[in-house]
Amino acid sequence: MRLSDDALAAAVAEVAAQHSGIIMANHGPIVSADTVESCVYGMEELEESCKLAILLKDLEANKLNKAQIELLTSRFKK
């Protein structure tokens, strides 16, 4: 799936239907719950879990390359 592809929304909806929190590469977290307070707690738990996974696995940030940046810039210019 290409960055900024409209099919991304459908893929996110499919995964989000089965999980209360997801992380999108090069985008960030999406959390849902019945209340705003529950979303805040879910976000905190998701962020801490990701932090632990990155630290324990000694991972590096997933950075966009020049072509990906240009694609996003051209797609979302005002």
C-alpha cells in the first residue's frame, strides 16, 4: 500500500474493528473506546507498550525517504 493511498482507510478500519488501539507506521496511534477518559488511558498504555518494545528490541525510528516525503508534500499541498 502506497503512502496516502485511499485504500489505507479501509485497511485501518478492518484492523481497528478488532483492536481498541493501533499504531500506523510513520503516522502514529489511533485509539477508540466508549469514553474520552478510556481513550486517554488506552493511549497511555499503547504508548508505553510501544516504548518498551522499541527499547527492548533496540529498534531505530522508521524514517521517510526523500520519495515518500515528496509524495506526501505533493498530495497535501494547499
